[in-house]
Amino acid sequence: MNVLTRTAVRWIALRTPLPWAHNLPTRPEIAQGRGGTAPADWDRDCSELREFIVSFSEREQFGVHPIFGAMSKSDWLIWGYRHVDHHLRQFGV
């Protein structure tokens, strides 16, 4: 990605109340059936998601975001909240 994406777009995505765009393609490395996990048992999947959300918030180290590049822990926690919120709204939860 370019410097505009890693600065201005990241700032807008993380620091403004603007809703995230819908229908953007999933990154290939995390798409279900490719790099991500396929849906299985609903109750187990929901339980694993809740556990992942808690463990994500307790992390001290994060990788490099595929679009926004290196981010601080604070940026990652905001991104995590916004990402989950985006999908919950997407499905009307």
C-alpha cells in the first residue's frame, strides 16, 4: 500500500465515526476456505470468537496490518473494536 493508505486512510478508519465500507473483498490470506477458517459448529465458533476477542485485547505484540502497515497497540485495539462492530452491524446484531 502507499503512504496515503498508511496514514490518512488509517486515521479516518480508526479515528472518525464514519462507518466502514461494505462489500469490500476479503483479504485472500484470511478468506474462509483459503487462509481463514471454514464455518463449523455455530456455538463452538461463537465461543472461540469470544475467547479470541478477550485474548486480542490482552496482547502486547501485533503483526503488521496488510493495509495500514505497522500500528501501535492502541491502533490495533481500536481496529479490533471497529472491525467487530462493523460485522455485527452488517448482520444486524
